[in-house]
Amino acid sequence: MAESTLSLSYDDLMEEVAYFRGYGRKKDTTAGLTSAQETQCLADVKTGERLVYTAHDWSWMRPQTTSVAWATTTGTLTAVALAGDTVAASPSYDSTTGYTAVSRTNATFAFTPELCGKTLSAGSDYTIVEYVSASQVKVIGDASGEGTVAFTITDVYKATTGTAAFETTMEGQALTFDTSSTDYTILSYVDNKNLYLDGDASGESGTDTYTITAYGVYRLPADFGGIYGQMTFATGTGAYEPLTIRSEAQIRRLLQDSDSTRRPHSAAIRPVASSPSLGQRFDLLVYPIPDSDYTLYYRYIKLPDALTQANRYPLGGMAHAETFKAACLAAAEESQRGAKGPKWAAFMERLVQSVDYDSRANTAESLGYMGDASDGMEQVMRPHGRRGNIVTFNDVAYP
């Protein structure tokens, strides 16, 4: 389904900001902007995006997703070093940033964001500083003279299994080689048969059995900014109540009391110690520790990526396009003048209209049954006779 032709894209917003700044209606250097002008316009657009995204609790920033709370996993795998791929000839060095864009030439493995901070050896050693795509990263320093050479990423090993056994939520957990009993932190999920391990696994022998022990801790999506509403189980899995969202301390206390395994009934969100090269991540804690794999459905507050020519449209769609434009122009005006001006007032006016539209367009017709069951509606609304509408305030759940 095509995007509304009334929506404003990345190119449209860049042109609006460039025109306001007196550069002409141009979107980038190919259209006539200088590199400095394009950089300034892009900064204004990014500021405008942040102004809108953080101005209100938007309904369209709460998509649904799933996370698998897995039980202890075992199987057979082989671990190999991330080596044997080659760097494309004449990597592009940017003297302004001091970074070189390095592209791999085949599909021996994929780059992942978690490789940031690792050392890429291609003749000389370079620190990976930015993830661009599965085939490109940026490294610190001038690597343009390396040409087409084989490279290795130091102390990162690829673990491959023959069956679909891995989950995205396994990142950050320990994988144990059964023969040596050595633990390696799962650096990143590649796909359901491949993981990257953090550390030198060269001492592990060929094919070996492994164990990933479940402790009730699961990595949430990279764009997770907070949970919204209830966390439920997959459709058709039974009349289970949604997980009760508690504080992280409560879950730790429950796990302290018992590490028995069964279907989880409680959960909490815990921030992960941040990495300068990766940014903030979050874990989901559940109790009890799962006795089998459970797919959990929930809505969450999304942290959007910046607009680019590939990521063309801001969230919210056509209805909020003028608000994004007003925010970008307000950002450009404040950057130019050093103070808020008429464009800021215009943005505030548009913001009020967007909030009103969002409130009207996304209002529930019913929040659930509210009664004492004397009218018999309890069984109509909840055939299994369970009261599922739970309100939580200050980590206290009120059924």
C-alpha cells in the first residue's frame, strides 16, 4: 500500500529547511547544496523530529511486537573466527569526521551494531565506531590505502547450529561450550541459526554441544523505549492472565525465593549498563523462569531512527506532516537566531492540532467491564470468570 501523496518525506523536509535558510529549494549536494549547508539542514531536520517525537505520548509511537521468553536451550554448534572476508578496494575516508567507511565484498558474515568498539584488522588495526548496514561499518582513522585485503574482527566468533534454535532475546546471555565448560557472552543475534560470541573461542574444538541457560532475562528490541499496556501470551495458548508488570526489585526478590520453572506470570523492565558505542538497551525480566518457550505480545514506546533518503517518512503519517515541517523550521529558526521566534509559535499551534487529532483518532470505545457481576455480565465479558483488568500504581497491582 502506497504512502499518502500528501505526506512529507525526508527530501521535502530538507527542501523546506534549505529554502527557509536561503539556500534555495534543494535537498542535498546533488541538488546544489554545499556539504556544509546539507549538514546544517540535516541537523535542523533531526532536531525537528526529536521535538515532535518527545512532545506527546503519541499513539502511533506504540507499535506491537513480540519477544520470546525461552527456556534453557541445548544443541550442537561450530564456532569460527570472523575472518576470511575482504574489504572493498579504496575504502572512503572522510577527513571531516576522521572515519573510513569499510565495506565487505561478500557474505561470509554480516556486520551488526554490536560489533562497534571491536577491532577490525586489515593490514593495520582500526576500531569500529559506527554501524551503517550489514555490509558496511565505519572505522576510526584513514583506512583508504588498505585496498582489497582480507580482514579479521578480533575476538569475535561466529557460532553456527544446524537447527533454528536462537532468538533475538538471547543477546547478552552466556553460551557454554559443554566440553570446556567455558562461557561466552552472546554479542549479537544474526539469525535463528547464527550468533556472534564475544571472546576468543579458538580453543574450542570443532563441533561441540552447547547450553544457553535461562535465568528469566531477555534482551528487548534496540528501539525499545518503554512498555505500554499489558503483556500477553500468543493467541490460542489458553486462558492465561496477562503478565503483571512489577518493579525490577520485586522480580529479583521472587527469583531469590525460588528458581523453579513454569509459565511466567510477572515481568519487569531493567536498563542494561550502557555502551558508548551502542547506546541504551533494556532487558525484560520474567518470573517464574520459563519451563518452555513463550511468545509474549506487547506494545512498546518506539525510539525512531532519523529520517534519511532510505527511511523516508516520519511516523504518524500524513495527518502530522505539517507538524513535522513546522518543528524543522522552528529548529532552523532557533539555530539561526539563537532564540525562539515566530516559527516556534507556529509549531506550537500545529502541535496542539496534532495532539487533538491523535486523541480523537485513537480512542477506545470500551475500557472493560465495570460492575459487581450481579447483572450476569461478568460471564459474558469474561467467559472464564477471571477478572483481567489490573491497574498498577507505584508498582502495586490492584485487580
